[in-house]
Amino acid sequence: MKIYFKSPLALFFILMGLLPGCGSDPDGEDESMQDLPNIVVIYMDDLGYGDMGAYGATGIPTPNMDRLANEGVRFTEGYSASATCSPSRYAILTGLYPWRNKNAKILPGTAPLLIDTATMTLPRMLQRAGYYTGVVGKWHLGLGDGKVNWNEHIAPGPNEVGFDHSFIMAATQDRVPTVYIENGEVVGLDPNDPIQISYQENFEGEPTGLNNPEMLKMNYSHGHNNSIVNGIPRIGFMKGGEKAKWKDEAMADTFLEEAQKFVRTHKNQPFFLYYGFQQPHVPRTPHPRFVGATDMGPRGDVIVEADAMIGAFIKTLEEEGLAENTLIIFSSDNGPVVDDGYEDQAVERLGDHTPSGPLRGGKYSLFEAGTRVPFVTYWPGRIAPATSDALISQIDLMASLADLVDSDVEVENDSKALLDVLMGQSTDGRDQLILEARGRTAFRKGSWAMIPPYPGVALNKWTNIELGNHPEFQLYNLDEDLGQQNNLAEEKPDKLKEMVQGFEEIRGH
Ligand code: NG6
Ligand code: CA
């Protein structure tokens, strides 16, 4: 591991922290130590703007997420960079708009690493400031060169783009390989039962969801009819690796234990942890102790499960005496979807719960619910409780956190330095933002949203989500029309022109 110290003083204090009995600071007066707080990003998968109590949900108890929101800054205009996962994750870790990279789209489990290993990333910037950096949970940014042998060391991956430690699932819970990978090695792999993966064709004699419905404990509704793992049909084909396969119902506990272990092991040094949850992405597989936690079936229950994991994680920070020196950033990679390909009662039992809150659209959509997500910063003693309507994107974490740690790295990308906004000391956020959804882009500026014309269906019938496609320009004033019902493009030609110009200046059309 390489550590770069920004000053001899920082090195001195870090070494003090490593010595028994030294470095403890009961009075909290030691400004130099406080210069380098721990940083944790809790990143949900498909959690919608309306899916947690602090953002208006009443049917899903989320006391721990709500505590972060209510005791920290709760952003009402916080955005992911994309309405799908891999592009958002690419953006949060690189500070780059995902549409700048043509490969930044939903990746199969065999995709090569999406981030160029020469790129200055958020974790690498923090490494250089003296942080020990780790990722636990969902990765979905590709691994290796596209021709990975899963039975050998898998690289490049997180450890080559700035993470000192990694314990990940390669892609998504519904995609093979369904194994954990720790620092480039499949966990629990039996060399006599090697793993083979294909996204093209099945391995001879292996059951699939399509051919062997009798083996399924959860049916697919669309897609998801390839290899069966733990009675759940997945995307992609996998053979071998029996002992290494994860238990879906234990995944939340496994990631929590790894996150806790990371904190306990590295508590004497400033650490950065990117904790990628798998909930409430499909397949939704709550541990039995959370089954029935809501009236909504697995989709509600896994949100409660995730909430409990967040509570346990915060408790660990508190028990280790780290809470007051740890900045937590909580958000989601994209908006919500109810039926994303499995028959899991999510539609039937939704009741009056609205995963997207007051917003239109959802995951995959250029409407607001695709990318406007829960976004919270929490730092006891340093961040005062507030609600902020500043426009802010996850892309901005890189430049903002560079300021927080006084990095000497020049952040030259799409990231805006908005540390005061993250800290709740200013609401002077971004001026504008490009939104992305499945290769299409739209524009947010001031209180306005502009969606250029796109071909394609307006409503995806499988997910029942309005995608934002329309043959004409769309223009909405979100101050008056948060639900995007009233297209003002014809009524306000000057505003439309201004928005299109602003969009093209950045997007380069
Ligand atoms: C889609 C999958 C969906 C989900 C998504 C990625 C089908 C029919 N749908 O292709 O279930 O896996 O990809 O989600 O296969 S994301 O949050 O990781 O972007
Ligand atoms: Ca996602």
C-alpha cells in the first residue's frame, strides 16, 4: 500500500494515532486530526426519492436512514449522474459525466473494467491525502480485460483504480458470477470446481430458468431466464463454483460484516469506505428475520433490511468512537422500479406507497425520478440538521471532498467543488446539470428541466415506467410543476432556446 502525506504534520499525527495511548483526543480540540475525517459513502441500489421516511414514505419504516437525513443535511435536489447503475457509479468515482464514455452503460458481468486505470479517481485522490480506501458491496463497473478467468487473480478491478481493499459482487445480484470477490480472488473457490461464465450461451446440461421452471423458487417476469442459482434465475450463464456461490438471503449481513471489519481494522488511520448496498435492486431476497417487515412484500422488506444494516453500521462507528470524526454521505445510484424482472409481488402489494414520491418516471427515465434521489450528508457535531434545495450531483463529491481533505490533486473533470453545500453552510449549489438515462441526455438549470426529442416508446410496458421519450422538446418548470405534467416548450420559446443552448454548450451537440 502506498500512502501519500500532504504534509509532515499529517504524517506526525497519523503516526501518533497508530501508537497505543497516543492520538486520542477526548476534548476534540485537536484541529489537525480533525482535518482528516473518515469518509463513508453509503450507496443504495435503486432506492427511489419516495422510498424512505425522511422523504415522505409512510409504509416503510426506515428509522436509521431517517436519522441520517434528519440529523444531517437532507437534499431535495440531489442527483445521481444517470438513471442506471454503472454510469452513475462511474460518475461518482471519477467525477466525469458518464456520457463522455461510450461504454458507460448497464454492464454484463463479463464486461472489462470501465474506469481507465490511469484516471484520477475519488478513492485515489483520497489515498494520496493519506486515506486507507475500501469498497464493500456492489461494484458493477467491470473487471479485467473482458476475458477474465474467474479461477485466477482478477485484475484490473477496484484495487487498480484507487481502492486498497475490496470485497465486492462483480455486477448485480441478478447477474452471474454470483460469487464474492475479495481483492481480486473469488471467495471460497474450490479449485476442483472451476467457474465458467458466458453471456452468450449456456453450458451443456446446465439448467436455466427458461427450460427448468420447476427448479425456481422465484419466477422471472421479464429477462432473467438464464442460469439458476439458489432457485433464482439470473442474467448470464454460469457453471461450477458451487461452494463459492453467495447465499442471497445472507448478502446484507455479509456486506455489513465486511464493512464493520474494514472500520475496525483501519480505525487508526483516516479511512474512506464506499459501501454499495444491493437493496432494493432485484432479486429482492430479505433475510428471514426481515420477511414481513412491511406489507409490501420483498421490495419493502429489503429496504427495512438495508435500514437495519445502516443502523448496525452507525452503531459500530459509535462503539469505536469514530462517529464524530466520520462524514457519511448517503444516496442511491438511480431511481426506483417496481417490477424489474421478477414476480415478487412488488406491484400487487405496493398499496399507496409511491417509490418516486412526487416525481415523474423512475429508473431508466429522463424524467426527474430517474436521477433525483435521496441525498444526505451526516456528520455529528460538524453538520447541523437542515434541508437544502441546492442543486447538487454525486459527480460533485470528488472536487468537494478534495477540498475537505486539502488534496493537492488538481481535480479536472465535471466535478464541482461544493463542500460548503455538502456541509449545509451554503445553498449555492450547481448552476446546471446534464442528466443521463440509457444513452439519452437532458438538462436541468435553475428551476427548469428540458428534455430533447427522442424516438422510442413513451412507456416501457415491462417496468411500467415513463422513459421521457417524446417526439417534441419538453420543458418543465419544476418550481410550479414538480410532477412534470405541464410541457411549456411551446408556450415559452425563449426559455426553451436558452435551455437548449446551455445544454449544447456542455453536451457539445
Ligand atoms: C436490466 C435488467 C434489470 C436490472 C438492470 C440493471 C432485465 C429484463 N432487466 O437489463 O433487472 O438488472 O438491467 O440495473 O434483464 S442497474 O441498477 O444495475 O442499472
Ligand atoms: Ca441501480
